[in-house]
Amino acid sequence: MVLDSLARIIKVQLPAYLKRLPLPESVGGFLRLTVSEWLRLLPFLGVLAMLGYLAIRPFLPKKKQQKDSLINLKIQKENPKVVNEINIEDLCHTKAVYCRCWRSKTFPCLRWLSQ
């Protein structure tokens, strides 16, 4: 039953679909296609694009994996959540920069800038 359906699709329906496609004889013929003809071509072109991508994908460069997937490598590892508090009154009359870089040697770094 399943193989009969598959055979019918491959032998009858697919060739009939391909015969009905509005493929022009030349490259310039693509410019004269109407919107409805482009819509009929769209599934076929999508399948061709997918097959082309799958064919060249093994030759594409692989994405580089990050050396360290963890960001916090050593700061307060025993705590599930790292929180640092600072008194807001200490910051109100001066300019300060508060660095929260996990990879910094001086985490958290609070630098006071002169006005």
C-alpha cells in the first residue's frame, strides 16, 4: 500500500507536476513570467535551493566552537547566583564606572572618576 502510493507519486504525479511548470526556454524568459507563474515555480525552486544547500554544506567551513562555554570560570563558584551590592549614596555625588566583566581580574571593579 505504502510502496504503491510512493510509486504513483514518483511515476505519475511528479512528472505531471514538472510538465505543468512554466519553465521558460531562455534566461530572458524568466523576466516575462507573471506573478502567478512565479508562484507556481516557487515550491520547485525552493526544493532545488534546499538540495543545492545540502550538497554544498559538507564543504562549507565549520563554525568555530568557543574555547570556554562558561563565562564565570572562577568567581564565587560555590554560589548559584553572584550578587554584589553597593550603596547608592556613595555614587550620587561622583562619577563612577562599575565593571561587571566576569573575566576581569578585579571583579567587580568600581572605579571612581574625578569630576
